Amino acid sequence: MGRLGKFEIKRIDDATSRQVCYSKRRSGIMKKARELAVLCDAQVAVIVLSSSGKHHHFCSDGADIKGVFDRYQQATGTSLWTEQYENMQRTLSQLKDINRNLRTEIRQRMGEDLDALEFQELRGLEQNVGAALEVVRQRKYHVITRQTETYKKKVKHSEEVYKKLKQELSMREDPAFGFMDNPVMGGWDGVAAVEMGGDGSEADMYAFHAVSSQLDLHGMAYGSSHCPLFG
């Protein structure tokens, strides 16, 4: 059946309809190219690029796309790669110049290759080196200041820990009243030390044992002559 009427060839506005049409017509073009290559023994290469950036291509058997393009250039006397090659050569030359200038500048900042410089160039180099030195010096001072503050915080923390430990140690060494472990006797036992003396004279130390597991203190009675505290 033939077509009922002609339609205008223009861009399809609807994105979905445009994608469907692209897929169908692309398949048709690839099919026609394959038939042409088989029926006529021709070298056919087709490249299709969609608006979304996807690419599809077809190349007849026994050939590649580059070979087909080379034959096209020979047949038409044109070059598809000359302009691109020249642009690449120009870009490479520019990069070489930049690299050479940077290497020269580095050597001059190190004090080398200065014979070819004029007075103004030497003066400019001196100013650049001075500015760079100032930046390095400021960075160095910043690092030193930061490290100094960190060390001060560590020292302060160490002093606080030292004071705390010293205070705990002094409380253990000089108690007014305290119990001391007695490794000789078993169970819970200790030695209580009481400092007595209020007449201005040197204080006397009295000690007694308290062993709850062996002695019944409630059943014991001491007279004034037997109590070690009043002895």
C-alpha cells in the first residue's frame, strides 16, 4: 500500500516522538546500508550521532571506517585530518614554550642562568624572589605560633596533672588519722594511728590493732591501767 499523502519534513517538537522516529529511521538506514554492501559488493560506512550524544555506526565486512575515509580522501583529493593535525601541532608548540619558560624561571630563581638578563630583568627577579621569601617567612611564623600554642597547652595540662598527683600523695603521706594495711595478721585488720598532744610539746604517737575477725571488742573491758591510750 502506498502512502495516503505527503507530510512536511521538519523537526519533531515532541521529544518522545522524536526519539521514536530516530530509532526507526536509524534502523532503516543501517538495513539499507547492509543490503547495499551485500548486493553491490561495495564498501559502506555509516556514522549516526543522536542529539543526546549517542553514536551508532555500520561498516561493511572486510573494511573499517578509517580505511573507508582514507579511500574517500584519495578519491576526492581532500584531507579530513590536516586541520586537526595542524591544531594539535600548534597546541604542542605552545605547551613546549610554556614548559621551557617555566624551567628557565625555576633555574633563575635558584640563581642560575643569570648572565643573559639585563638590569631591569634582574631587578624584577629580585623583587619576585623577595615577595616569595616574605610569603614563606609569614607561613613559617604561622606554623611556629601554632606549634607554640599547642606545646603551651600540653605543658599546662601536665602541670595540672602534676599538682593533682602531688596533692594526692601528700594526703597519703601525712594523715591526721588513718588505717594502714597489716600484712602480718589475716582477715580485715589495720593499725590506727592517733596523734595526741596539746600542751605545745612534741606530740606522741599511739597505735593499736583492730581485728574484727579475731577479737570481740564488745566483750573486752580495759581498765585504766590496761588501756594503751591512757597507760
